[in-house]
Amino acid sequence: MFTTTQELSALGQSQFDKAVRLSSIVLAGAERFASLQLDLSRKLLNDNAETFKALSEVKDAKTLGELQSNLAQPALDQAFSAARNVYDAALVTQNELSSFVEEQIAENSKALQSGLDRLSKNAPAGSDIAVAALKTLLNTSTAAFESVSKTAKKVSAEIAEAGVEAATNSAKAASAAVSRSKKTASSAA
């Protein structure tokens, strides 16, 4: 399989580089999520402190009702923004991992093709049909993987966009409900 120790050494170095790259992708994704979590925690802590302060200044039920309706919309906006940020971070990490896997499959396919070419040069007479069948199998498998991969990406993108659109519509509906309750509360006063 390996004709020289240099080839074996190059393979080992290549596998090490791949492991480092994969680890970097995973760590970058974890860093994105940790950063999002810290930012959200910091913002929630500040918002809760402001809400507590506002609640401590409430003197009557009317003011409490107004405060509640004024707090609802920003909370919905923040929840939607946080969900969108998490989705974006997950999408970036997923795309990086998908690219890594696709590169590895293409590289392995190329290496297998090269091995089949070497095999065909050193194969005994009459075995060229079997080698050609193996090459055809490899090419067909590669084409099938690429087709399935493209379809899966397209479907997952469509599903994700539908989910984001549904969440946006829900946020808009909730926002409209909050606005209606504000108008009802102010017209009742």
C-alpha cells in the first residue's frame, strides 16, 4: 500500500492536520454558543434589574398594567433575536462541518481512484474489466453522494427558512396582540 516511509509519514501528518482542523471547527462553534450565552445572560441580568426597579416604583394597579404591557414587546423582541442568533451560530457551524466532511469524502475518493489506477497498471492481464467495474462503481457512488448532499442541503435550508418565517409570523402576531392590549388598556382608562 505504502511504497515509502515518506508516504506513510505524509499520511500521518495529513490525518493529524485533519484532526486539528475538525477540532478547530468544533471549538469555534462552542465559542460562538458560549459568547451568545454570555451576552444573553448579561442582557437579561440588566433587563431584570431595570424591571425590578420599575416594579418597585409602581404605586397603583393602573401603573402596573401599563408597565406589564410596556415590558411584553421588548421581551418578545429579545426572545426572537436570541433565537435567531442561536440559529445563525448553529448554521455557521453546520456549514463548516459539512464542508469538512465533503472535502474528506472528495479526498478519499481521489485517493481511491489513484489506487485503482495503480492497481490497473500492475494487474494481471484480463483483470481490466474488474478494475473498470470498480472505477465505475466509485464514480457512481461519488455522483450519488453529491446528489444526495445537494438535495439534503436544499431541503434543510428550506425547512430552516420555513421555521424562521413561522417564528417571525408568531412574533408579529404576539406583537400585534400586545399592541391591541395596550390600546384596550389606554382606552379603558
